[in-house]
Amino acid sequence: MNAARQVCMTDSKGRTLFSVPDGDIIRMFYGNGEDYFAVCRYLDETHAEIDGVRCAVREFAQRMEQNRISYAPA
């Protein structure tokens, strides 16, 4: 874990929502009342590994919006 690196979580338009330190956890809230925790690893300014899956942060946000899943620092 590298505390100096921050994973900057955005919405699908690229607006910053929050940041978490490299290796920290986000909590995802599903519409049915369930939640899930995922580890976030910094890759570069616009990419992260979230729960073991490498992706662009904006693409992750778009998928979450489409599936009506909200997320926040854990």
C-alpha cells in the first residue's frame, strides 16, 4: 500500500466524488439493501484496479450508474 498515491473516484462525467489511498476499500451500496466492499489499487491518474479488475475510473462510474449502485469510502 502506498499512502502517497490516491485513487480519485469520479462520476461518469469525470467530476471528482472522493479519493481513497492506494490499497484502501470502497463500499458499494446496491438497490436491494445489500452492500459489498472492494479493494482499490492505484494504476495511474485515470485507472485503478477495483476488486481485482483493472478499469478506467470513469468507465467504472458509468457501470455503477447504469446498475444504480452507489459507492463511498469504507
